[in-house]
Amino acid sequence: MQTEIITIHDPAAMSADIDRAAAVIRRGGLVVFPTETVYGLGGDATSAEAARRIYAAKGRPSDNPLIIHVADPADAGRYAHTDDLFDRLAAAFMPGPLTVIMPRRPCIPLSTTGGLETVAVRCPSHPVAHALIAAAGVPIAAPSANLSGSPSPTCAAHVIKDLSGRVDMILDGGEADIGLESTIVKLDKDQHGEYLTLLRPGGITCDALSCVCERVVIAPAVCEQLAADQRPLSPGMKYKHYAPKTPVVLLDGDGQDVLAFLQKEQAAAPCAILCYDEEIPSLRPEGLLPVGKRADLAAQAHALFGRLREADTLGASVIYAHLPPKEGLGLALYNRMIRAAAHTVKKV
């Protein structure tokens, strides 16, 4: 198909373009749009056919659930069975980079939820995303707007490379602010009361979540591989994700030991390195892809997917990167990078 690309600087001033994009959504088409996390590949979440088109455009397995996006947190109750805990999370974090999994209402088809009786709901804060969802008048199912398995897109150029000719329209709203997909939690209860299960870490950390709900349980699949016979409860849990074509190896060790290893590898053969800014003076410039200062996890999150895509253009046989910490925002980086590396970690 012919993909139309529209640059949106100001949604209010370009309401006619937003309305045209909303009409594409309502008639079952696909529109890529920016969010504060990454770009999303959007279709009508209430349409089974639109969901099938999303899976086909991405080449995505159909048991990998889609997140539905709403214009206002109050709209979530129309598509999911919400409760007091959701209301507290919404008050604290929405609009924003949080997705909440709850029992679905019948208006959301199983093709949207990957066959699950739950639905993942989020309210993005990006003004273009908000304007599009409001104008469409329907919730928008939107996974990341990339070919399945490859690094998520943080700018329109990434989307155009992956999906031009596969979608009806791309709304270019500039570079994503955060650069990693939303935090995903599931509302749960047991004999001790309510708790949250963290299924995918993101910009909203465990510490932040625990300010709203005292019990936050990290699902094993956040850091480990999901078994082949297990069904993913949220996007990004089961399949190889976020991966460039070039193999990624994560380096686990003391900073000086890692630096010595990288110096040796650079001398032996061309390689790509996602390095900290502090390491640049100690390494050859060829193949270096700086991601920010060692302590600046937000900068690393913002740079990660773009750098992984850039690494594929260097002709290297391997990409080396640091194994992130598992605390704070580091857990989100760890989760994305361990999957990009297909759990390949080298102790140095």
C-alpha cells in the first residue's frame, strides 16, 4: 500500500490532519503515531480485523497481546473491569508510561488480547497520541511500530524503514522522550490482599509503584526466559525482542575489566560497542556508540534502541554492551537488553 507521512508539530493547529488519521482508524486502517515511550502501530482495538492487520504488518505472533490506548483514564472502565487500585494508579501515573492489565469487557475481541481474558490499558501523555485517540472515538490497539523482534522505534525514520508500505499513515511527531516502552503491571489479589505483578519494567519504577501499592512482585520473566509452553501475559515477555540483526553480547564485570576486554576485542577485529561516555577516551573511535554517562540511566534508556539500530549499519560481527543493573530504571534497561542479546552474557 501507499503510506502517507504527515509531520505533526502542533496537534491543535493541525486538527484536520489528526481528523483524517482518526478516520483511517475508524474504517479499520493502520496509523503509526508517537507516544512519550516509543512509536505505536495503531488500529481500532474493538475490531478483530484491525488487530489481525496489526499482527500482519509487524509479523507479530498472534498470542502476543496488544496494549489498548485510551484518551482518558476514566475511559478504561468501558473496556476493562477496573477497581480502586487502578483508580489510584491512574491518579498517580496517568496520562503517562504505565500500562495496567485487567479483566476485559466483551467489546475488546480476543484477537486484540492475544486470546487472553485480560486486556492491557494505557493512557499516553504525548499530545499527538492524545489528540488522535480522542478524535478516533475508539480505543487504539498499538504495539511498537517496528517489525516484530527488531529494536523499537523512537523516531519516525525508524518506522519508515520498517513499515513503509505496510501501514496507511505515519504521524511524525519527533523523537520519543523516554525511549523505552511503558511499564506493565497486572492487578492481583490473594489471601493477604491486593498487589501488583510487574510484567515489564519501564520509566515508572518499582519504587514509584510501591508508593501506590505496598506489594509489588516482579514476574520471573522480567529477567529470565519464558518457557516455550507458557503464554505471555503482556507484550515483550516470550519472544526475542528489541534485537538488531547483529548478535549482541552483554558484558558482566568490573568497569576496568570490561574496558580491558573491549580494548582487546577492538584490537582483534571490528566490533560495535555501546559504551559509556567516560570510556570514549580509552577506546578506538571505530564502532563506538555512546549511550550516555555510566550513572545516567535515563540517557541510556533514551539512546538504547536508536544505537542498536545504528549498530547494524557498521558491518561489525558483534555488538558489545554493558550488562545493566537491576535497580531502579536499570531494571528496564536490563529487561530490554537481555532480550536483545537473547540472554547472551559474558563474564569478564
